[in-house]
Amino acid sequence: MNTQPADAKPIGLVIEDNPDQNLVFTMALNKAGYSTESLYNGTDAQKRLKEIVPHIVVLDLRMPDMDGNVILAQIRTDERLAHTNVILATADAAFAEALEPQADLVLLKPVSFSQLSELADRFNPKRGTGSLRRS
């Protein structure tokens, strides 16, 4: 259920509470050809995910107001978001490992601009393969 024009850039949503990391992730998605939105907490993310259908979400797992696994569960149980690719970005390897089956990709911080940009480009349906892992 995507109401974007066919020539529109796919939407990339960054959910990361650290302002510097959020900026790096947002710029990386922009470079990979996405129209990006940045959110800094889980509460705003939950609201926004009810309004849009992003093609890709870069999701921090540890945020002050809620952990990213709550957001991930919302994405995976919302039929509208069935084709949304989720990249988990975290420094918590054990938490990431537990959630890996639900994610399209897990990146352990620190995540570089070039690393995320190149990987996100592969998910972009207008430039890459459109997917890296999940069907």
C-alpha cells in the first residue's frame, strides 16, 4: 500500500536517539537515494509508522523511552509494513543477535557513513536489488 508516485524516492526512516549518529544515518540514506525522515525516540516513531510506509528503517535498539524491539515488533505485525526493510543498528551484540531473525540486517556500532550508504543502496528498489535477506 504505497501511495507515492512511481518516480518518487523511496522513504527511509531513521530512528536513533543520538543526534550525531542520527545525522550520519540520515545522510547515508540520502546518498543511497532515499527521501529521509529522522526521529529521535520510540514514541514519535510509533506514531509516524502509523502514518507512512517506509521502504527502509534504520533502527537503534537502545533508546531512552523504549527499546527498538518494541518498534521492530510494530513493524513486523503491521500488514502495511510487510515489505519494509529494517536495519538494526546497535552496540548491544547480544540484543541484536536475539532480534536478528526479525531484521533484514544487523549492524554493530560504530556504523560508518560509507558502510550504511552502500548497504542501504542495495535495498533501494530504484538502484540496488531491493533486498538483501528477507523475502
